[in-house]
Amino acid sequence: MASATLTGGKKLERKLRNLQGPGLRRVMTRSISRAITPLKTAIKKKTPVSKEMNAGTLKRSISKKTKSYFKQSGTIVGMVGPKTKFTEAFRTKSGKKNPALYAHLVLFGTKSHLIESPEGSGLFWEHPGARANNWMEDEFKAQESNIKATLSKELKQGLIREAKR
């Protein structure tokens, strides 16, 4: 029968207990953030830019964010997309335009529709619609293996670093 002796058991137990709470959350959050950084860069490069005034606002609004639901369900989410509170929102005659409010129209396209003139004169013009340009999903699919590899590497390094604390 094989036997093993564990030395430093109390110290190891303390370190493993530290990995259950804030230590594990810290490692996971940092790892996810680092894993989605290349995705954010790739999405920004492929973001379509309009030819009108204020072109590139959607591109400049693309950012990453990690959100922790760790206490409730042990989940940490990494998100890449337009910021909801974008500070560079530009003014038009109809008010401020925030890219987070129209990004879905660029992603999924629009059907042709009537638009009333802003003055309320009862004049309408027909918008021809816009073709869908789902560049975010395409980039995610292209970067998926890279994200998984980076996440795995970062988690391994983070857990080792956290266990040494």
C-alpha cells in the first residue's frame, strides 16, 4: 500500500482557502479582462466608419468591461461593445447620438422605412434600409481559440501567483 506525507499542511490549507473567495475572483477577473483585450482591438479595427460628419464615433466607443456576479452565482462576464455612457456623444439637430443606441442597427441592418422630416411639416422620405454588418460576431468567431488559450494561460499563472500570496 502506498503512503504519502504532506508537510506544511496547515499553510497549504490556508492558501487554498484564500483561493475560494476574493483571491479566486481577482484571478478570474484579471484573466478574463486580459483574454478579451485582443478581441476588443480586432473589433475596433473592423468597425465600419460612416462617411458623414462625426465619422468613427462607433469605433471610438468600443471598449471592454468585466462584470462580477461572483457572490450570487460565481460568474464573471467579459463584454466587448460600445460604451453605454460614451462621453464623446455628438450633437445633431435631433439631439445627442450615443453609438450604443444605434450599434444594433449597424449590426443587424434595417428594412426600408419612412422617415418624417424633423421640422414636423408632414414631409416623409423613404430610407432604403441598410444591410446587416455583423462584424462583432465574425471577429469573435475568429478570435475564439485565441481567447480560450489566453484565458487558460492567464488563469494558470494567476492561480500560481495567488497561491504564493
